[in-house]
Amino acid sequence: MKKAKMAETIGAPPGTITYVGESKTECVGITLIEYTESEFQEGSIDDNAKLTSSKSEGVKWINIDGIHDIGLIERLGEVYGLHPLLLEDIVNTEQRPKVDDYTDRVLIVLKMLHYNDELQELEIEQVSLILGDGWVITLQEREGDVFDFVRDRIRNSKGRIRRMGADYLAYALIDAIVDNYFMVLEKIGLTLEDLEDKVIEDPRPETSAKIHRMKRETISLRHSIWPLREVISGIQRLGSKLIGEDTTYFLRDLYDHTIQVIDTVETYRDILSGMLDTYLSSISNRMNEVMKVLTIIATIFIPLTFIAGIYGMNFQYMPELGFRWGYFAVLGLMAFVGVVMLIFFKKKKWL
């Protein structure tokens, strides 16, 4: 699929909204959830013109699936008073995870992970989260996310989410993304276990290719997750009026989860590095075993070839040529030498 590159934005004035990512023509999906402690409403917005910033009593959550519609992004910026640089970051899918404070708006850019079980491949999607006074906007590259648990808690008034503000909703969404990291890492861990067994038991060229592919995925995973520690820490240090003290406590716990994820990724990197060395060692050991067998066979046949060479000269006065049982005697001698050498190799534990 064709992908818009960062090079296309070079030379453009700061704040120019240029989409960088996979080219798409799908319609953008917009959903709206509004809730208070006692009330809840959910629906979809099928017309960009219906986007409004009207203040509601509770919390408003707008989710947008698809950021390739520049017109929609511009409309969103007009309605919610979003800074041009903020909009520019939203449509650039190659952004590094980060947090930016725009006084009365906070932009948080994260990477959402999906693991394709059939292809055993890691898929990375950018999610932008904008926190305002009483509202949260999430923007994703495509439909499908990890926020269903959050939606379920809002719909069924589970936990404290309906009693808290927009800052807690933002925390809950980030927490859902981080929790999904653990699920993805668990699947990658199972894949690594299977791969490790293959490396030891039956190393093949395709095993090496899979190790290299997993190493590339781990590098991508590290680039997506490692900056998250700075993001969570940065949110805590913002001192923004949009983030209450109660939510800060939850962010501290989220920071600990982020450290656990990073440690797991680093462990997988070490395992893969060691796995490649193990693969090369296994291939070398198999080759050594083959060479050992061939060497033993060649060593056994050296004296047999010597004996056959002597009696193959057929000189006229060789005394054994006239011996009636000479052929069988030489065969017996050759068999005896071969058996003695095999016993010798066995005692030396070369076999």
C-alpha cells in the first residue's frame, strides 16, 4: 500500500497539516459518548458539521477512526480551538510517543499494538489523545482498538469512571493501551518459546529468517514503548489544571506498569540475541557431527584401502596370489581391522 512519506512535509511552514501514513480512501468513523454519574449517551456522528464543542455537564468522549481526512482534522481544530502544531502532529503517523502541553489542551501521542496471530506479526498503530476541559478526543489510524473495556465500564457504570472527570477518562484510555502491551508481549513470549525449541531441536534456514524478523519487530516494539516512560512521567510533571491530583496517583501506578513492559521488551531482546548465537552454534554442532561421522568412516577405510591396494597390484611373484583361500583371508583381515577400529573409537567415546 502506498504510504505518504515525511519527505513530503520538508519545506512546509510549521503547522501545515499534511497527512503522513498509509494512503486510505475509507470513510472516517466518528463516535460520541457523553456521560455523568447518573446518565449516559452514545451515538455516531455522520457529518463533520455536527462536531460541536458545546459544554456538557459531564464528560464528552469523541473517538475518530481515520486521520487521513484533512478536512475533518481542520474542522476539528476550528471547533475545539486546537493549535496548528497539534493538528500537524496528529496527522503524522511517524511521531514518536510524546506529550505536549498547550495550556488549556494536552496532546498525548501513543502507539497501540496489535498482534496478528495468523501471520505472527506485530502491527503498530498511532493513537493521539487530546485532553480538554470536560472532554477527550481520541484519533486512530483505522477502526478497531483496545478501548472496549473502557466503553463497557462507562456503559455499565463500573468502577469510578462515571464519577470522575475527563482526566480520569484519559488515564483509563492510556491504561487500556498499556494493559494491551502485556497481552501482546505474552503472545510474543509464546512465539519465542516455540522458536527456541526449533532452534535447539531442528535448526533450519527459515528458523534463522524468523529470528531476524522477530529481532526487527522487537526493535520496533522498543521504539514504540520506550518513550512511553517519558510520556507518563511528563504528564505527572505538567502541573496542568486539566489533570486533578486524584488522577496523578493512578498515573504513578501506570508508570510502574510501563517500567515492567520496558523490562520485558529488553528481556526479549536479550533472548533473541542469545537465540541467534544458539542457532549458529546448533548449525555448527550439526556440521561437526556430520564431519565426525565422515572422518570416522574415512579413517576406517584407510587401512582397508591400503590392504586392497597391495593385493590389487597383481605382481607375478606375489606369494599370496596362488593361495586357495587368499581372497577370503584378505576379506576376513579387512573385516577384523574394521571391527577393531570401531571398538577402539567406541572406547575413546568418539562414537
